Amino acid sequence: MPTMNQNTFEITEDLLATKGQRLLHHIIDLVPQYAFMYGLSYGLFYLGEFTGNYTLNDIWNGMSEIEDYIVSYIFMFIYYFFME
């Protein structure tokens, strides 16, 4: 009877991330997210300034809290899909 060769991998303590490393990774992930959201906000504002049409800026700034969560989570999903 043929036997399967089983590969086992043991996770030891030195492979686990510390609390400090996890916090640092969280901060590193937050920087581009905040940069994108603030960049989009300022970009829409300056687009309105240059064109005289503030419609996109008004829509962006007039979002309800639930719409803000939806946009934020969509961006986070896309970010983590490509970065992680």
C-alpha cells in the first residue's frame, strides 16, 4: 500500500508577529488609505475651484455616514486585495 508523504510545518513563537509589529503594520496600512481619501477630497475641491462646478465636491462632502462607510470599505477591500 503506497503511503503519502505528509509535510508538517510547526509554527513557533519566533514566527508570530508581536503586538508592536502588528501595530506598525496597521499604521503602515492606514497611511495610504488616509492619503487616498484626503487626496480625493482635496482633488475634488480643487477641481471645483478650477472649473467653477462644485457638484462632485458637494456630493463627496454631503455623503451620509453610511455612504462614507460604504466608500471607505470598498476602498479598503480593493487596497487589501492588491496589497496583501
